[in-house]
Amino acid sequence: MEPRYWMTGYAVLFVAALLALAARGFAVAAGVLALAIFLFGATFDVIYVRRRQAERLHWARRRLDRIVRRQLAAIAVLGIAIAATSAATGYAPLRDAAPSVQAIVIGVLVGVATIYISSLLDWYWIVPRVSGTVGPAPCELSGQERWAGLTNFWFFHRAVATSVVIGVLAGVPAFIAGHSGSDGTAWALLGSALAVGYSSVNTGVRTALSFAFNSPVHVGDIIRVRADPEDDHLQDAYVVDVSIQGLKYTLLARDPEDPVRDPQGPVQFAQKGTQLSMEEVLKVRRVRGADSPCRNGQGCQAVNWYCHRNPMANTAWGPGEPDVSLSTSARY
């Protein structure tokens, strides 16, 4: 999730939810949650800083790291300030509000916190390894079992986060329905519609949870795909990243002028492919013993948004820096 906009937006929503929690009369809980999120992010930041390699650290990553740190600091400072002010002044205008208000406040807080924590895991644990910031990237050591654990964890934390959000969408209206008398049916139907709607967009949650323990395909693998449904020819492709919706790949070719696989010559990235759904991922098989697309690291500079060598990576330009476009990673 892109830090400047999406993660910043969720950080703002989290602080707003803390304010609502304090207004409901839970000032201490608001302060504890703010401090917990800060310590969680700060711990992963320390681990990341100790492991990153200076020669592989893109200037874009440095800028975005500062933004994430400012988000965490703002959450801690504002959260503790809200808690202290509410406790000192007795500010709790929602203390006697209906149970439905409490359910909405807690539901929003849990949902937003879950997504932001998942984003922190992406930013500090997944992206540095996929980008090659803390060592060789998957495209430099493609097809290695060393990426199995990374892929499994990637599937796991996103599946858990999505499951929690689905639970909140269904649970909050269900709770309100149980305390709303004649309006209960309407709330129950709303909860069902929200949960079903969100689940339909993220249909691969159950499969992703199963992949969390034994994914059949890993990031960095070379797989065979049918890029054109009307073409019986299978092409080699490099697995770029994974998400609840499936996996993304980039086509490979021996001859950059010809997308048909030539057994002679070095492997190169040919063109960006599309996304395979979870159902299609179950049918994909890895190409055993395939060469890394760029074993020397030079050819993978634009393989994906994450690559530490990508001159158009993940940030807008600044003074004295190249004018590049902003790209975003897979979203929830």
C-alpha cells in the first residue's frame, strides 16, 4: 500500500477513531492503542534499518520511510494527547450514546487498525525483501525455496486482515440489529449485504489462508501461462507479487523482439502480464530449474514497482531528482 496517500489516509482515520473512542468514555484505551501501534511500527522499523543495505536503498524508499515514521509519531503523540485531555477534562460526549454508536466506533477502530497494521507489515517486512533492499531480490535469485516463507506470510497477513474487515462489516450491523427492536431486520440485511459485497471483491480469502501454510507458487518463481486465451502456446512468466485476488506476473522471452520462447540466449523481461485469479493459481506449475531473469541484478531495474533499481519507483520527483510517476502497489 502506497505510504504517501493510502497509509497516510488510514493513519488519519485511525486517529479520528481514537478521538471517537475517547468521546465514548474510553480515554485510557485510546492512549494504549495509539502507543501500541507506535511501538509495533517502531519495532519493525528498527529491524528494517539494521538489515537494509545502503547500496541497495533507493532515494525514493528513503523519502517514503520518513513519511511512515511521521505517521507513527503522529499517531502516538495525538493518541496520547487525546487520551490525556479526555481524562483530565472528563470529555466524553458519547458516554450515554446508544449501543449502536459504541458498535460503530469500535468496529471502525478495529477495521482501520487492522488494515494499517497489515500495511506496516507490507512496508517493513515484505517490500524490503521483494525489492532487494535487504539483500538479493527474487528476480536475482528466482525460483529459490527461500521465497516460500515470504510468500506464505504475504498471503497470511493479507488474508487475516481481509477476514477481520469482513467480520467487522457483518458483526457491527448484527450487533446493532440485536439492540434495535423493529429496525433489527434492516440492520441485519445491511450487514449481510456489506459482508457479501466485500467478500465478492476479495473472493480468494479462503484460498489465501490455505496458501499461508503451503503456497504452490512463490514470488520470484518462473511459471508457464497462456497470456492470450486464443493462443495454445504457453509462455514463461515471472511472478511479481501476490494478493488476495491472486498473483501478478511479467512475461519472459529469450528474444525481446519475439515473445515466443527461444531456447537460445539469455532470459529477459518481455512485457507486463496480467493477474491470475486464485482459481487459476491452483492450476499453475513452476518451471523447475529455470534461470533467474537477471542474475547480475542489472536487468531487473523495471521489473516491478518494488525493485530497488527501478528509476521510476514509488515516489514523485523532487528538486534535483528525476521526474518520475507515482505508482501504487496492490490494494485491499
